[in-house]
Amino acid sequence: MLNNFVMPDLYPAAPEIFLLLMSFLVLFVDLFFGATHRWMAAMLTAVSLLGAALITLVTSDPQPVLTFSGMFIDDMLADFLKLMTYFAVLMMLVYSRQYLADRGLDKGEFYLLVIYATLGMMIMISAANFLTMYLGLELMSLSLYGLVAIDRNSTRCTEAAMKYFVLGALASGLLLYGMSMVYGATGSLELGGVAQALYQGQSEKTVLVFGLVFIVAGIAFKLGLVPFHMWIPDVYHGAPTAVTMFIGSAPKLAAFAMALRLLVYGLLGLATDWQKMLLVMAVLSIALGNLAAIAQTNIKRMLAYSAISHMGYMVLGLMSGMVAGKIDPFTATNAYSSALYYTVAYVLMSLGAFGAVLLLSRAGYEAENLEDFKGLNKRSPWFAAMMLIMMFSMAGIPFFIGFFAKFAVLLAAIKAGYVIVAVIAVMFSLIGAFYYLRVVKLMYFDAPVDSAPITAGLDVRVLFSLNGLAVAGLGLFPNEVMMICTTALLRSV
Amino acid sequence: MNQQLLSLAIWLPILGAVPVFWAGSDRRDLVRWLALAVAVAGFLVTIPLYTGFDPKIAGMQFVEHAPWIPRFNVQYFLGVDGISMPFILLNAFITVMVVLAGWDVIEEKQAQYMGAFLVMSGLMNGIFSALDGVLFYVFFEASLIPMYIIIGVWGGPNRVYAAIKFFLYTLLGSLLMLVALIWLFLESRGSFNILDWHQLQIGMKPQILIFIAFLVSFAVKVPMWPVHTWLPDAHVEAPTGGSVVLAAIALKLGAYGFVRFSLPIVPDAAHYMANFMITLSLIAVVYIGFVALVQTDMKKLIAYSSISHMGFVTLGFFIFNQLGVEGALVQMISHGFVSAAMFLCVGVMYDRVHSRQIADYGGVVHTMPKFAALFVFFAMANSGLPATSGFVGEFMVILGAIKANFWLGFLAATTLILGAAYTLWMIKRVVYGPVGNHHVAEMQDLSSREFLFLALLALCVLAMGLYPFPFTEVMHASVDNLLKHVAVSKL
């Protein structure tokens, strides 16, 4: 067998390979300089991500390329999602630099785990095979479990990490089980092969649907959809805010890629089945996420429930690709691009919202209760205005990006004939508006309880301001990002 | 320049708010004069809209057309006809009044206060001139944000409740409208152009559903009975400027929505639902009139009086004749002046005594004769006295209603009695009689600034009452066109 070995084309996987090599460098640098020059690991991680971004741009090919015997795909969608991932991770690094330093968490392990988690996401984004997908997912998840527990002296972190690990392992198991079922029925692990087999219609339907249920459950867990959402509030709440920000941003992009690759590129033949499953979960997520968020007093927990509802809206777009049992490429692209756009918009808003928490935190103090936002307008009108933009954007009020994300998704859903579902979704976003309004109320209408000056460094201040302006600016001119999302999808398999 | 007048009317106040915010609340004089300059400039740029307007053309004028979101064929499409143009002027004018009214009274965060009103003014100009569904919606909903802040930050003791109630109530309506807009987009094969929608053929069932979706949205905004309950709360808690903008402009948005969306896009449903709408309007006119009678809080009284007057407006629209529709539009503009003036008058008294209760006053005429004269004049206008603007609109609507059905007109005419009753009774208790208490005895008469804005409004009210032709002239062709359009079935 060894004689038949053909060296795979490494070119499409160049960013991944580069990041992997750089991770060794970070490891070594941290080993020798970690004790004295802590900033080096952080710097090197940022440089690695920038380098990976550069390589991704340079190696970008308008045509999809398969490599590693069809296990790995490099298309425009992958390039776009990867670039967004680097971007989100970089933002997280800048936001959290001071937070980590204040708490002594800026150790080499942190950056290493961040790199590996990013690598895992990149592999998920480029997966064209069940095994590659699983590999990427596990690499990401295991790194994230470690990150949640990075503050080993905190019982809350450890507890969150345990919950995340146990539930995450279960979800991975479900996913793997489902994949094995589909493999049994179709005889292929490759997404293209599975799609081919489904198209020919020779496979055993019962086994397929059985497998599909498990795969959808695995995806739903990663996206945090009801009823697989239990881990989200606890992990968001328990993890150090920097890690929460990380979990709440880039992995959503990877989870979107996973959902799209598995369900659309692989299992499109079963779309009538998964459409219903996603529909139920989307509506439940929107309902439960928005209702439960009202009861929260901790902003991290509130944002966790808000994340659940946002992923519900995203999935609403994803499942709207099929109209009355038929898939028309134009409508389908519209629907998937609305979901992609929603994910990108959400990541930007989520980074900003957690950025505000980091901005108000200082050494020895976590500004994670809603109370901490009281009277922010008196302490700093500018940051209050930025947070106001973030909150109204999440609530889906124009002129901010969050409105256009909801708009695109609703348009896709109504086009697919789900008018009632769209009405339910907007009614719950009305309920959701309440808790975003409450944050604005605390910032503007109430007197401050905490009058300490904001001590965040210049980098966090500038980044948070840019983040807020981006949410507003991309709302005034939403077309470009929408077009990029659509083009990326059109130029993929 | 003529081509970008509407853009200028929208963006000048919004961009002008940036230096006002930036000036910060510590430099009060700079902030006030800057805000006044922006507001006056904002008003001046709208004047060419009137002088350059051709009243013979029924269609849109000052049209601006540019792609905004080509991905969904959303256009930056602006234009005004005789129906919407007067409201832009009214809005820009009222903004100047609001800036003047907040000159001394607002002590906390004045920069944000002025800035919020300027932003609000620009957004509302956007609502009146948008001819693209999404653009309209975006302005419509974005205007909630400044008003939410205005009520919540500078409002009375129960401001948080009032602000959130205001926001959620209005959002409830507009979200359903969003679904309807998207449905129309898909039905018209990818167009958000409102004028295209006017020509769109729609079946009866979808027409009724769309009508209901729009109805919820606009009825909350008007507000019509029974979804009016947010208004008294919002008015009572809002600062004077907030009440003025709410009553003078924000309420008109809902009524404007009926003329721009409901009537021309779904005319058959509008006819089908007309009786229902007329019933709701009459309930607002009569029942809310009685409710206003028993109020003890002046702002609440004027708020209920606004609801009652707006009932007149919706009544005028749904009797589908020239007199009714034009009368309703005149009534909207007149109410813009009169309610603004009434709220400003209450504001003037509140600034001195810090009470809005009728019982806390009495004999104001003895200490504030100039003010009392103006207040009584506005009260007369509010109750529809001939020679004031309040009379013109009401009279036209009543005539229109009698044309449609005598008893309809009869019921509508009770407003003249009720309106006079609650307004004049309030005047009697507040302005006349012996001096009520030592607070009233210490009241200072109007400052020249206060006199300026009240006198300007009084001038408008009087001019419109004596010679309404300049207002009706510009509307005539557009209303005619609208009614012709509504008379044709789309089925």
C-alpha cells in the first residue's frame, strides 16, 4: 500500500499548516521566555493569526479545491469564514490582554489553547469528510474545555469546564454515532459521496434518518439550540470573561460551517427531514432564549440566553433553503447567505457586548452584573453610546447591523412560506427587546453605583469604539457584507 | 442643490447633532446656540420644499433615487407629495420650538437632550419622505431610540415605566409591519418601492391580512382606541419637549402611514374594514373625550384630547371623500401646532410651580396675564373655535362625514361640545378665579424666549384658521389622486 502513497497537495491547507508550526514556536518561546517576557507569547499568537490570514488570502482560489483524497476542501466559503475567525480571535486577544494580565491568566497555555482551538475551527470549516469534521470539532472542543478551566483556582471555572466537558463529550458521541449510521447506509464518509448516494436513493431510509437525528443533535449542541442548550448559560457564566468572549464568537462561525457542510453539502437529500427538526429547534430557541434572558441579573448569563435566541434566528435562515419540498439554487443561496450574514453580524455584536464587560472590569473586580452598567452614561457618555448601539443592534433595531441580519433571515423564512413562524419570531424579538432595553435603561436612566474611573487600557478603548462604530456603520451600509456572504456561498461546492 | 433637498432635511439635523453631542454638557451656551443654529438651519432647508413645490402635480416631487442595498433591491428613494410635504415643514418648525423650550429648563445633560431631538427630527423627516418600504421602516423604528432616551432620562418620576411601555408598544406594531413589508416585497417580485406596491394586484385575503398588520403598527402610533394606553403615560412622564414632539409629529406618523400604505396598497381591504375603522375612530372621539373630561392632570388631559383629535383624523380617512381626507390632513397639521402649544403652555407653568395638577393652580391670569391670553387662545383652538386652525379641519371632516352618513357626522360633531367642555373647564379652573395658592402668586410672567415661541405658534394657528388655502392648495392634487386610486379595486 505504501507504494501507492501520493503526496497530497498541501497548498490549500497552507494556513492550517502554518498555524500548527507557529504553535510549536509559541510553545518554545513560552518555555524559554514565558517567565520573564509574557507578552511574547501573546504577540507571537497575534502574528501567527495575521500570517495565517495573509496565507489564506494569498492561497485563495475562486474554484473549490479538494485535497487529502477529498477529505479537505478549500473554497471561498472556507476562506471567508477563516478570515472572519482570525479576525474574531484577534479581537478577543486585544480585548482580553489586560483582563488576563490582571488575573495572571496570560500564561503560555492560554495562547497555545487559543491557537489549537482556532486550528480546530479552521479544520471544521474546511472539512469535506465526516472524519475531518469530527477531528476539527474535537480539537476545538478539547482546547475550549481547557480554556474554560484556565483559572484553576476558581471553583466556578472548574465546575463550568466539567459541565462543558461532560455534555460536550456526549454531543460528540452522538454526532459520531450519527455519522456511523449514515456511513453504514451510504457507504461513504465523504460529504460528496454521501450526497451522491442520497441522490441515487438506494440507501436504507430508516437508518439514514436515524443517523440524521444524531447528527442534528450534535450540531444543535455546538450551536446551543434548545433543547441542547443547557451548557451555554453555565459555561458563559462560569468561564473567565475573556474565554466567554472567545466561546461566544469564533466557534459560532465554525458551528455554522459544520451545520452547512454536514446538512447542506452532505445530507441535502434528507432536507425535508432536517428542515422540520431545525424549525422546531429554531422556534424553541428563540422562545426560550428570549424569555429566560429576562430573568437574568448577570450580564454574561443574559448574553448566554441571548446567544441561544440568536442562534435560533440564524437556524431559521439556514432551514429556509427549501420551499415546499423543492430546492431551488437561487432561493437556497439566499437562505444560506442570510444565515451566514446573521452569524457574522452576531459575532461582531457578541464581541462588542463582552468587550463592554471587559472594559468595565478591572483588577480584582468583575463587572459582570447588570448593576455594574448603572449610570454608565454619567461615567462615560461615549462608551455608554457604544454599548447602546450594541444593545439596540442585538435587539434588531435599525440602523444597526443586527436589524439587517434579522431582516435577511425573516425574508428567507417568509420566502420559504413560513409566514407564521416569522410572526412568532418577531413577537419573541419584541420580548427580547425588553432585556436589551433594560441594559440601556441601567446605563442612561439610573444613577451610577460604581463611580470608579474606567481603567481599561487604550487598546481596549479603541477597539471597543471601533467595534461599536462598525456595528453602526455596517448597518448604514449593509450591502457589502451581504454581497460577500452571497459570493462566498456561490463560489463554494 | 434642489435635487438633494430632502436628504439635506434628513441628514442636516442628524449630522448637526454630532457637534452638539461633542460640545458636551458643561459648555451650556455653546450647546444651546449650536443646537438652535442646527434646528434653524434644518428649518430653512425645508422652506424651498414649499416654495418649489408644484401644487398641480399629484405625484412625487424632489425625488432622490439611489441604490442602497442592491442585494435586496432596497433603494434610497425619497420624494414628497402634497400629503407628506407639509409635515416635513411642521416637523422642522417644531424642532426649533423644542430647542427654545429646553433652553433654560434642562439642566442635566443638555447636550444629549438637544442632540437627541435633532436626531429625532432628522429621522422623522426621513419617515415622511421615504418611498422605499425598508427605508421607511428603518426610519420609523430608529426614531424610537431617541424618544426612549428622552422620556427615560429627562422624564418624570415614573419615566422608566413610561419609556419602556412606549418602546415596546410601538415596536409591537412595527414588527408586524416588517413581516407585511417583506411579504409585499416577495409578492411584487422583488421590489420595495412603495409606488410599485400601489399598483400591485393583491387578492382579498392577503389584503386583509396586510391591512391588519399595518393597522396594528399605525394604530399604536396614532394612537387609536384601544391601543392608546401608552400615550397618556408617555406624555405625562416625558419632558415638555418630548411631549411636544410626540403630540405634534410622532402621532402623525401613524395617520400618515394609513394614507401612504394602507389606503393605496390594500384599497379593497380598506373599504371592507372601513366600518370597523370608523367605529374605532368614533369611540376615540366620543369616549376618550369623556375620559379627558375627568382628568386632574393637565398633561394627561391634553394627551387624551390628542387621542380624541386623532380619532377625527382616522375618521376623515375612512369616509373616503375629498373633504374627509383633506380635512383630516388639515386637522393633523393644526393639531401639530395646537397640541405643541398646549404642551408648551403646561411646560411653562410646570417650570414655575413644578406641578401639573389642575387643582394646584387657579387665577393664573392675575400673575401671568400675557401667558393667560395665549393659553386661552390655544385652548380655544383646541376646542375648535372658528378662525383658529382647529376649526378648519374639524369642520371639513364633519362635512365629509355628513355627506357619507348624517348620523356619522352627528356623532363626530359631538367633539365640538366635548372638546370645548374639557378644554374650557380646565382653563376655567387653571387660569380664572381667585389666585389659588402662594405658588401661583409668585409666578413670573413669560420671559421673552417663552413669549417668542408661543407667539410664533399662535401666529401659525391664527393664520391657518383665517386662510387655510396655502395648506389645502398643496394637498389638493395629491388627495384627489389618492382617492381616485383607492376607488379602483385591486382584485
